[in-house]
Amino acid sequence: MARILIALGVLLLLAGLAWPWLARLGLGRLPGDLLIQRDGFTFYFPLTTSLVVSAVVSLLLWLIHRL
């Protein structure tokens, strides 16, 4: 369990460091991401971005498991 938590922490750290480059790819602004703006209120839910990231991570884990 400790190794999984350490690996998850390292992955989150790497994602945080890579965020400026990931933002240039357009992640977070895909069609299907929900953005609702009202006076003094903004709601943002990256639905499509979440699905794309989930599919990529699932594919990578599947490929790693097959090796």
C-alpha cells in the first residue's frame, strides 16, 4: 500500500510540474467541458477532458500490464 501511495504522489508531482506544457495542448478547453458563468459565480466541470485523460491512462495501464 505504501508503494502505491508513493507512486501516486510522484505521478501527481510530475503532472503538476508538466501542467504549463499540458495547458498548451488545450486540455481543459475541449468541446463538452461545462462552463457556466453568472454574476459572481463560475462553475467549470471538465467532462470531456476527464474522459480523454481517463481513456489515455486506461490504455497506458493496459499496455503496461500486457508487457
